[in-house]
Amino acid sequence: GEDVEQSLFLSVREGDSSVINCTYTDSSSTYLYWYKQEPGAGLQLLTYIFSNMDMKQDQRLTVLLNKKDKHLSLRIADTQTGDSAIYFCAGEDSSYKLIFGSGTRLLVRP
Amino acid sequence: NAGVTQTPKFRVLKTGQSMTLLCAQDMNHEYMYWYRQDPGMGLRLIHYSVGEGTTAKGEVPDGYNVSRLKKQNFLLGLESAAPSQTSVYFCASSYDGTGNTEAFFGQGTRLTVV
């Protein structure tokens, strides 16, 4: 079945760029997602990319998809302290069930 | 549009007690999920359902049971709570049958078993 993996922790300085990486095993995903979880809250959709795209830009967010290597990344430009959160990538298996990674905790230092 | 609603938001149980967590969604989603989230462990799937009347085991199903008698509700039961079940529980729903698989999450239930 689908397996989605992420690194657990990333620390950056305010104003720098953050890059959060994710690898997945099942290539049947039509969409790949990034979710954000702020402290004490549930996950909320941050952005997504359609599987036939290799890049999507949305304001400070850039999603890169390398289908050959099954690698997804989320770049946050000009990272702010409000971006401190846990970021989850997610893909679908062949029956549309979502599979989440373990989450990457992003800490933004002033 | 309420999205996904979990009740209760907080609960303290004594070891051996039972309880049911309720998840309700109003988006006509086919799939519903129960996760637990522990520090440093990310999200772990407990059980899920791909439609009314169906349930399936996830990654960590032991000690939990679920039911999906109505499409909009997914119940998670703890028959005999243990301290190891202290966690934050999240319900989610997804897939409206048209190919849209975006998931929506509830706000979580913080459960402490003493």
C-alpha cells in the first residue's frame, strides 16, 4: 500500500526560506496535498498539486513534484513566525483513501 | 456548513471505563477516518470507513471499535480505556465520489486516561 514519509523537524530563521520534503510510494495519486496543523487545532488544507504538474506556486508557497523520484516538496518563502506549525503531506491510494505522512514540525526562530 | 464536528472536545476517563467519540460530517463524504496523534508520532490511523455500513482497520486498531451506521456519522468506541490510549483523537472525512479527495478534519478530542 501507499507509504508517505517526511522528516520530523525543521528549524529556520525568520525571513529565510523553508523547504519541507516528502516521499511517497504509490504513483496512483491524482492529487498530492500539503496540510498545516497549528497548535491545538485540526489539520487544514494548505495547498495541493495535480499529479500531471511539476510545480505550483501560490503566493509564498511553491510545491514541486518529481514523479520519477516520487518526491514532493513545499517551499515557504520569507518564512514568518506564524508559519510555525506541523506540515503534513498526503497522497491517495488506488481507492482514493488518503495516506498521510507523519508530519514535519517547522520552528521559525526570530 | 459545519464541516466535521467531533464531540466531546475533552474527556478524562478512569482506566477500565468505556466511552464513545462521535464524528459527524455534513459534506456527503464517502470516506471517514479516525486518527490518534501523540507527541513525536505524527498521525496514526486507527480505523476508517469507505462508506455507510463499512469499516476497516488502520495502523493501530487494537483497543478500539468503530461503527458507521449512517453515512454522516463515524463513532469510535473504547470498551475498556487504558492509559496508553491517552492521546488527541482526530476525525476526518474525504471523497465526495467525484474525484475530489480533499480531507476535512475535526478540531480534535483530547482524551486522558488515568
